[in-house]
Amino acid sequence: MIRYVLNKFIFMLISLFALVTATFVLMNAVPGSPLREEKATTAQIQKNMEAYYGLDKPLVQQYGVYLEKLAHFDLGISMKQRFRSVNQTIAQSFGYSLRLGIVSMITSVLAGCALGIIAAMRHRKLLDNLAMILAVAGLAVPSMVMAPLLQYLFAVKIRAFPVTGLHGPLDYVLPAIALSSVSIAFIARLIRSTMIEVLSADFIKTAKAKGLPGHLIVWRHALRNSMLPVVTYLGYLTANVITGSVIIEQIFAIPGMGKFFVQCVIDRDYPLIMGTTIFYAILLLASRFLADIAYLFVDPRIRISAGRMGG
């Protein structure tokens, strides 16, 4: 089991190194200097600024210096936000993205599982059809379309929720629903199809023959086995929530990392582009790593396989 975890961790580090290298090369492959828009400065000041950010050095040397700083968790100084480090920018903005992401993930899992269970327990009945209609609608409408629709209906027309910002509990409702709508639909369909298959298995029939109540059969046996695909999807769910929050934060004017991620690309702020990309990559790879570890506790087959690998 230790060897299994170690292999997954090493693979995560290799993936991170490859992404850092690819991002650095592609970013520097863009023609021109990122400081060229500083038109109010003289040529000498331009050279001094390029020397300050190390842009006057060969690309290989720049890469080596950046890796050395990255090893000390130093993401550099922003080119456009004067006297502000990338670490400070991420630290001040990530709190908003993290809170919205957590609320969206909890909403996705709870609502998706609830819809899937209802649909499976009422297979081919009215509730099953209604749940699947909601699921199809959630998959068909992307978050960038869902967000302004929710704003118009529930914030402008009904005025039940705030239009923008992220200050109180009610502020989370609309952006969380918009961000998690696709995930809710996917999890609902996943739980429904898996649970229908599990409910027809022999061990469920045995549990019913022993006289176990229906709710115990669902919670102790059917749901646990149906959650295996959902655990696998959690890693991808985290990716969808993190990357999707970039658009949602722009629509709802939330001062999270999405705002700086979009702006730094427009401004060609190299340190901030690298810093936010690496930070997002760490989150995504870590979520995938934790999903693989969680599988050890959910699926006995992988636990046995990992034990043999360690042996």
C-alpha cells in the first residue's frame, strides 16, 4: 500500500514538473517583451526593468533561476501590480475561490446523490423522469449561461439574492448553483445508473430475504457500492469547480483568483501567469492524488492490489 501511494505521489510531482516546463516555454515563446506597454518609460528604464525581472538573461538561465525560487516557494514579483508579490496576490484572493469551491462541491455531491437515489428508487416512475429531466437540463446548459440566467431571474426580477459579491451566506447561493449545475447532473445520472445495477445484484436480494429494512439496504449496501464512480469523479469535479470558477467569478464580480488569472493573461504578467498556473495545477493534481488514496478505502479490490504491490 505504501508503494502504491508513493508511486502516485511521484507521478504527481513528474506531472507538475512537466506542466511548469511547458508553461514557461510557451509563455516565453510569445514575441516581444511583456514590458513593452510601459510607454511612459525611457529605453534605459526598460532595460533596468528587464534586468530586474531577469528577462535579459538567456531562456535556460531564466528557467534555472525560476526553478530555484520555486523550490523556496517564491513565485516572484508581479510586473503589473507594483511592489506586490505573486504569493501575496494568491493568498489574498484564494480565500474567495476556496469558499465558493467548497460550497459548490458540497452542493454537487449532496444534490447529485439525492437526485440519483430518488431516480433509482423510483425507476421508470414520475420522480425518476423528473429527476432525469433536471439532470439533462443541467448538462445541456453550461455555467456561463446558467449564471446570468440565475442573476436575471432570482436577483433582478424576484430580488431574492444579491447580484454580485461574496459577503454573506445568501451571496453563495447563485454562484454555487451556477458552478455546480453540470456536476449535479452528472453525479445524479452516475448514481442512478450504478444504483439500478447494484439493486439487482444477488447480495441485495440476500439482504432483502433476511428481512433488512429498505432504508438500511440502500444506505449500508446499495449506496456504498454506488459511490465508487463518484469517488473517481471527485478529482475531475475539483478540476471543473476550480477552472469553472474563473468564469463565474467574473460574472458575479467575486474578487477571487479567477479575476487575477484572466487579467494577468491580458497584461502578460509573466510571474503572475506562472504563479496562478502552478497553483491551479497543484490543486488539480492534489485532488486527483487524494481521490486515488480515497479509492483505497472505498474499493477493497484496489486495497488488495495495493497490498500485493507493496509486498
